[in-house]
Amino acid sequence: MNQSAKIQSVNNSAQLNLHDPVQLVAAFEQFGRLSEQLQSSYQDLDQRAAELTEQLASAQSERLKQLAEKEQVAHRLETLLDAMPAGVLLVDDEGVVRTANPAAETILEQSLTGKKWKQVYAYCAARHTKNELYLNSGKILKLKTQSLDNGEGEIILLDDISEQHMLESLANRHKRLAAMGEMAAGLAHQLRTPLASAVLYASQLEQFSENTKQNKAVNKVRTCLRYLEKLINDMLMYAKGGEFSEQTFLLDELLVTFNTRIENRLRDSHSQLVIISELNDVKLTGSVDALVSVLVNLAENAIEVCSADNCEIQLEVYQQADYLILALRDNGPGLTLEQQKQIFQPFYTQREGGTGLGLAVAQSIVQAHHGDLLVRSSPGKGSSFYVCLPLVRSEQFLSSGEVEPTGISKKMTSEKNRSVNNRHGINIQNIGENI
């Protein structure tokens, strides 16, 4: 019997025995017990409702937290995808591009989302190999694909390797050129000995002939042989890259040796050389023979470009900061800006019979001494070449191939009014003030 039935029974009893005090007391006691039971049940129900509300709030809070974390991860992945230099595409099982990062659209030069991948591929691709895709635009891509675990599409990765291919091609070209240079140097070395013998025999032919025409022919043969000898020596010198034995010597020894070496050439060409130097007991480190060859090369170039019987050469020696400057000037026709940009490049020459290696060899020798060879010139006003050598250096003697690239050797001539410093701190404008 439920409580409603009990209450109904009590009411019925009350109605039947309304004037019986005992029954009334029993009925009120029964009613009190039922009220307490109802109140207890209500309290239990209220507590359970509170617990369920708390659990629901906790579950909702945890769900919101997880959702926020997932959104944060998704944002990070999206940011990472957008920042990737490689192109990433998500293609569904129907072959439609669902997602593409900016790099992919930049590489393929079109918007991709919603397009058929096969159509995009056919439009962009010129040809392909196993792992590389060559585009009509000239780009070279490395293509990789990865199927999704759920089988609902694939991920395509596009990596632009055009620059890598270019660098590999340049490296291979440099290897071939280096191998060719070694072969040429070896061949030149083998030719030098028989060529020297030929020059010697040609010189002796004049003693056995009194015929003027024959002597002229002999002189031409000897001139050609000496030209070949100079070309071979320049090639060997350039191939060495400025590697010489190191020694300490005085500046006076360098100047005296240079004057002795160039004396006959000056006399034969009716040229004049003036050496200006007020420095005493200046010590240099390096190869005196190599540096003399630099000055001789510059002087011979000046003699060849100047007008006949009118070449005036001045060699001024002075100190600037911790550097010794040997400034060789001539009164020749000068150089244009374009010529000054190319003058130190190997095999560049505008002189008939020139090898195009003289100044390149000279610059490599000076750079091997931790210095630099600079030029300053104007058309019709002669040229000035500056051999800049450090007076104090702690580094070891290096070949020109190991020297850091200069920032002035060719650029400085293009801006006369601009102060340009090379890697040694030598200011070309300050050098020019000594002219």
C-alpha cells in the first residue's frame, strides 16, 4: 500500500472515528511520519539534482577546455601550414583540392581550392621524372604524395628545388672548369721547356745569317715564341693562385729590383720612369719577385698603351695608416668606366697581342699579400694603379683564392665622388688626393 492509500485510510478512519481521541492521536502520528518521509525524499532529490548539476557544469567546462585546446592546435597547424615554404595540398577521394596553403598557390601561380588536381597538373606540368616535376614556368618541383589512413584522399607536397638545381649545375660547371684549368696548367708546364729551347735556338740563328730579310724573319719568330712563353708563364702564374714563398725584405730592395728589370724596356721604348719615395727602412713580408712582376706588368702595360716615344710613368710610394701604397701613374689614353669594371677579369684585353691575364695575375699576387690592386682612371687623362700592401699583419701568407672578396676592386671606379673603402680600410678618395 502506497502512502496515498495510507493517507486515504487514515482519512477514512478519521471520518469513521472522528470523536475517538486515541484514533485522532494515532492519525496525527501517522501523518507526521509521512511528512518526515516526504521531506527526507525531497532533500535527497534536491541533493541529487545539485550533484547532477555540478557534474554537468564540470563536464561542460571540460568540453569547452578541450574545444579551446583543439582550436588552438588547429590555429597553430594553420599558421604552420601557411608559413611553410613548401606547397601542401589536401586532395579528397574524388581528386578535388580541398585545402592548399599559400606556398602551393604561389608555386603553381593559381588558386587551387575546389579545383580538380588532375586538371591543375595537366595545365602546369611540362614534363616529369620519377620524383621531379618540371613546370611550364621553368620551375622544378620535388613532388611527394601520401595517402590518408582513412582512405579518403591524399596529401601532396610540392617543394621548389629550382635554386638547388641551379647551384648543382654551377658546381658541376666549376668542377669541369677546374679540371680543364688543371689540364691546361699541366700542358703549359710541359710546353715551357721545349719552348724555352726554341727561343734559345731562334736567338742563335742571327749569328749564322747576314741576310737582312732572314734576320727579320728570325726576329719575328723569336717575338712570337717569346709571346707564347709569356702567355704560358702567365697561365702558370694564374693557376698557382698567388702562392709564393714568404720572406721579409726592404722596400728599397723592391724598388731597385723593379728599376733594374724595367730599365731595358724603358730605354727601348724611349719612356721615362720617375720613382718618388721618402720612406726609409720599410719592411714588407711576402715575395719580392712576385711584387716586382706586378710593377713590371703595370709599367709594360703603360708603355704599350701610351703614344710612341712619349710615355711618362711615375711611381709614388707613400704610407696611409698601416698600409704601403705604390701608385703607378701614366699619361696614356685612360680607361672608360666599363673597361675599369672588366680590366681585372681573366682573358679580358683590348690590346692586339695581349693575353688578358697580366692584370688578373697581378691582382691575385697583391691579394695573396693581403692587399689589393685598385685602378682609377678617366678617358684622356691617363690611369693610376694602386698597389696597397699591409705593413703590419698577423695572418699567414695566403693565396689569392683564400682571400675574402673585396668590396672595391671594380666598383670603386664607377663613382668618382663617392668615398669607398675596401676590406682593409683603404680609402680610394684619400689615395687620389696624393695625385
